[in-house]
Amino acid sequence: YDGQPVIAEAFAVIGVNGTTPDADMDFAADNANTPDAVILNKAAATVQASKSIDLKATVLAAGIPIDAEVTWTTSAAGKATVSNGKVTGVAAGDAVITATAGSASAVCNVTVTS
């Protein structure tokens, strides 16, 4: 100090809801790969009994495709089965195939013909 006035500048960065920027960035990073949508390549499909079709699921987080585990289920295993997106007709009728990633899901209505 040489007798001159001291000028100090300080900056405070306040994040969302008063949190610190580090907390906000961690929150954003944690949610960057959280699935918020699943899109299937088909909304409806027809397959013959004993034949198969392939469904493809695209998982999105904040509108950006991500790699995420997809769980496949069928509403009627007696009509159509599903494994890793491969739908196989079992018997004539209808089934809803659901692809789920996190809390997001999408469906394909499948009609099985004989």
C-alpha cells in the first residue's frame, strides 16, 4: 500500500434458485444423460405369425440422442413377443410393444396376421 486509494472489485455469481454455479453445473451434468424421450421407428406394424420385424428405439436427453439401456415389453405375449426390439408374431391378434428408457417410453401397435 503506497497511500493510493485501493479499489477492489468483487463478483458474485448466483445460480438458479440461489445455488452456486458449481451445483448448477453438476445438476445439469447429472441430467444431461437422463432420458426424457424415446422414439420408435414405427408407431404401428403388421407381422405374420412366426415371422419377425425389427423395431429401433432412439433415446433422447434434452433433444439429443444418447446411448441408454432400453427395456422392451409386450402387452400380449400370446400374440407377439419382443427381445431387443425384434418382434416375433405368435398368433393372430394385437399387441402393444413398449420401449422404455428411464421414465420415458414409446409404443408400437402390432397386428399379427396368420
